[in-house]
Amino acid sequence: MDSALAGTTLESPYDLRSPDLDDLGVRLHDGGGTLRVWSAHATALEVVLFDGGDLDWIVEVLPLRPVGGGVWEVTTPSLRPGARYAVRVDGPHGAGMAFNPATLLIDPYARGLVEPGLASWRSAVVDTSFDWGGVGKPATPMDRTVIYEAHVKGLTKRHPKVPAALHGTYAGLAHPAMIEHYHRLGITALELLPVHAFTSEPRLLHLGLGNYWGYNTVGFFAPHAPYATAAARAEGPDAVLREVKGMVRLLHEAGIEVFLDVVYNHTSEQGFGEPRSSLRGIDNRSYYRQTDDGTYIDVTGCGNALDTSTPAASRLVLDSLRYWAREVQIDGFRFDLAPTLGRDAAHVYTPDHPLLRAIATDPQLADVKKIAEPWDVGMGGWQTGNFGGGWSEWNDRYRDRVRNFWLSDIDYARRAETTPVGIGGFATRLAGSANTFSADRGPLASINFVTAHDGFTLRDLVSYDVKHNLGNGENGRDGADTNRSFNHGAEGHTDDAAVLAVRRKAMRNLLGTLLLSAGVPMLTAGDEFGRTQRGNNNAYCHDSALTWLSWEHGAWQHDLAAHVAHLTRLRRENPALRPERFDHEDRAVPGASVIGWYDENGETMSIERWTDPSHRTLQYDARSTPENEEPNRILLVVHGRESAIDVTLPHLAGVTRYVSLWSSSDERPVSTGEVHAPGDVVRLDDTAMRLFRAE
């Protein structure tokens, strides 16, 4: 056994570029292919090849030989496109070891996977050739990025203009009807819930449910075959990969980037003692975090955690990213439970972790956007604002403050006749969260969101006070209990016209805040139409009409989508809304916005006004001198109380008029171009936002 890398941790710094870890998996060449597998503790490895038509029929078994650095290798003419194979690994017994020479295992670097009914998974050698037709990546600047988070199946499963054969598929995502929808909304990037091959947990299958979201990865390189069309699945892994690439090419032709939500923090092998499918059987001790006695250290809540303090595990992640970025032309990645990837050998998060640094600086990932979900469930797992340069982060502080301001504070005020806090925290989030992200990272480090795949939809956020998750089979224990939601007087469905009207207004205020804030906005698919999951805030296990988007909409839903389209257009046209940098000293820094804050009287906000809980009105003045655009200035008026107020537009140097661009009070966006002079009074009937261009 070659154990040169065994026990290598951050206490002895390692180089992720080590040639020992190059070319793992199958590499094709004239006359066949070479398979390389890493296992520091194995004493023997062999590759098992199967008949292409009968995946239980073994046609050949070949030993791998150790070649140094923990790598085992075999070259054979049998490893060619179309080959189906598995590996078997033997090794010592003892704490943290899980070898079983009879278990058929997935090659961690397999580009294709086949699940043959009751048998175990089979790896597939895939022909990766594809004609991109000269289509390159859109390379949308980060300040112009508007993310649309979606589920591959759920987005098109019920779309009437997408052919039935393409419903719920990769190909369906790039159908002209969908591209028309993306363009109409004004989104620039499609962020897909996991598309790495995944499986459902036995517990869910026993309940007659399944893992719909996909955060239960089987392989980091192979696409999830069930999302491909029936024709591609019948043809095999090569065709599945071609369909994925075809989707990316068509979206790129339309100017839409493709981001993937990637789950590298854990695998589907669950807790120690659960079935082996890949890493556990290849080298459990090296791939999963554990104590000296082999007890798993689970910082993900999913049974295991990938141990990126070892070079092979880190390189596995890095190589997977390179493959998807280069071979599949993916534009960005959102890293699920990202702090897990940045934990050292003592299982403590560090932003200087070699893997995090490598992801941010690797030349092969230079054109890729990197987005961290900056929390996991381990000690010290909440790390919002603590990822380094080159990273953006989901900003949960933004989400919570915006929800508080428009929902839970209003609920509180109805009962207590005052609000619990003033407007200062909300203003900080509106202007880019400078108290969370350092000046060198700037506002574009903040991925702003109000909803996401987990949690209430936008409509449910304004319609339910509590979650309704009994259908998940956990007696309501799952899902967040603190949602900062407000039902506005009725729980769930209601025919009360007054309640419905105020809910629609609340959704417009939330969407307006999201799309007019500094930072990068992320919209959850279906929120543009007010989609509901009937109060379920953790619908991860429902592959049904509950989670599939409906494309049959009422007039108010079309109106809401029109607001989204109008707001994204205003964001494009007004660079003051999307600064690239902070300007803390009002120096008119190129790419930054100089900000002024005024109260309802048009006067500069005082300290007392910032902190007074009863004061919920402000005017946000932002002016920018972009490097490649015309100078721009906007005024955003925000009022967060359920009472009318008269607002005096401020007298600002160089401003002679204010042109009305948008109001959340309108059921449908109206572009009247109404003009006001400084000192004019505009009336806001209750909770509302109004946007003006200052000229």
C-alpha cells in the first residue's frame, strides 16, 4: 500500500496541483483507456467491466497497480466509450476503515452513471465530444447579473408551450417559450438546483416520497439522467451529457448564463454503517470527517461531511468544478453549505483554506462566478461576510431584515401600535450591506434574496404566519419555525378582497426592494407569478403539482410579473442602482454610488430619525459615474407604515426635476413619466415605494 498522502492535512500544507492527483478517472487514448483511482489506505483495487446490455453480467475483472502518491492505475482496451464499469477495493480493518472487496463502487470521477434497477450504480465511459458551434459564454458583468433560481423539472413540467416530450428536462429549459420568458422577465442567469447525479434517501422512499431538490449527490461529474428526455436516457450517458451541453449552448446563444447549485459538502452515502456506493468503500478514512475512533463529524446534517483537509478530497471538488466550467461551459456555481469546504483538519472554518483559495484563483475557473451559501450546521458554521476575495455570498442578513421591515414589523405594529425598530438596518441592506462585506469586496459580494428554494415562496410569505409541513412525513418538525412572515389577517387561502390587496402590495414592496437594492438580486422561479406551496416551507420531498410551476395565471399574477420585468429594466437602465464598489467618503469613485439619506421632509436624516422605531420613512439618493455608462442619479422613497404620509422631495445640488419611474402602489406598473420639482409633495397612502430618476 502506498500511503504517501495518508494523514496529509492543513498542518502540513499541500499543493492541490500535485501531479500525483492528475488525470484521475478514465482518460481515453488510442487503443482504449486508463483508469486512475486514489486510495491512500487500500491494499488492492480492481476494475470490473460489465456487458453493455446486461449490467449484472461481468465480462472482465482487471487489477489496478499502485503507481505512487496513493494512486492506482490500469490501462485496457476495454475502457472505451460505452463501457460500463465499477471498482472494488480491499484494505485493512480498523477504526474509520470501511473496505469490502465484494462491493461494487462508483468511480468518483465517472462522467456518466447508470442505475440498473435493483443492482448498484455502474460508472460509464462517456464520449464527451460536442460541437459548440462557436458559441461562447455570455460573460455578464456581475453588476448586471439578475439570478433566477429554478428546478430543472419543476420549471417546465406543466408549461403548455413546451412540448410534452421536453417537460421537466434539460432540453425543456432551453425551449424558445422558456427563453422568451427569461427575456421578458429580464433575468440574466439561470441558477439550477442540483444536477449532479443524485438519489433519494431510503427513509423518504419508505414514506412514498423522494428527494426532489437533489441535495443528495451520488457523483460529482455525471449529470442527473432522469432530467434528460426519454430519448436521451434510452440512448445512454453520452446522449444525456449532449442534452445538457445543448441546453447550455442554446441558453448562451440567448445571452443567458447557467449557474449550478453544487453539493460538495456531503454525499448520498449518509452516516457510517449505511451502504457504500463510492468514497466510503474507496477510502472512508481519507474522504470523510471523523474522530480518531471513526465516528463521523457531521457538520452538514446529512450524515457525513467531505473532509477537504485532505488533498484528494479537495482535488476531487476542484477537478469537478473545472470539468463543468470547461467541458460543459457552466458560468457559475452556488456552493451548498460552503463553510464545510473551508474547514481545516481541526474542523474549524478558515477563509484561507487551500480549497477556497484554489476555487477563487484557479485559472480554469477565472471566468466563473463563485457564490457561497455561507453557513453549515457545525460549530462556527455561520460565516456570512467571511469568505474572501473572488467570492459572493447568499446574504441571509439581507433576507431577514427585508422580511422584518415589510412583514413582521407591520404585524407587530398592528398589535402594538408601533414598530420594534427603526429604518436604519433596512437602509444598510438597501445600500449593499457595507456592515457585512468589506470595502475591498464591495456590494457585489452580496447575493440579495427574499426567498429561495427552501422556505416560503413569496406568496406564502405574505399569506401564512406558520409553516404547514405535515405532508413531509415528519409531523411538522422539519422546516424553519422563524420565517418573519405575515398573513395579513387570514391564514392561507382567503376570499377577503382587502386582505388579498394588501398581500399583493406586500409582494410588490418585497420585489421592489430586491430588484432596486445594491448587490446582486436572486429571484426564485415562480415568485414573479405569486406561486404557492400552500404553506409548506420545506417541500424538498414533493415531486408533484405542489412544487411544479403552474403556467395558468390570473390577471393579478400577470400584473405581478409585469412589475418584475419593469423593475429589472429599470435596474439595467440606472447604474446608480447597481454600484460595483462602496464609496464611503463621497469621492465619486468610478463604479460606486454616492449616497444621501433624507427624511419625509426632504431634510438630511438625523441620528434620532435613524434610530426612532416610529420613523419608517426615508428617501434614498444615489448618484453614480460609471466607467462605461452615462452619469446617473435616482431617488427611492420608502415608507414602511400602514398609514398615509406626505413626502417632500429634497432639494439636491444639480437636480431640477424628478421623473417618476415606478410605484409599488400601482397594481400594474405605469410608466407615465410624471415629473415633479424639488420641494413638491407626493403622497404615499400606506406601505409603499416610489422610484424617481433625478435630473
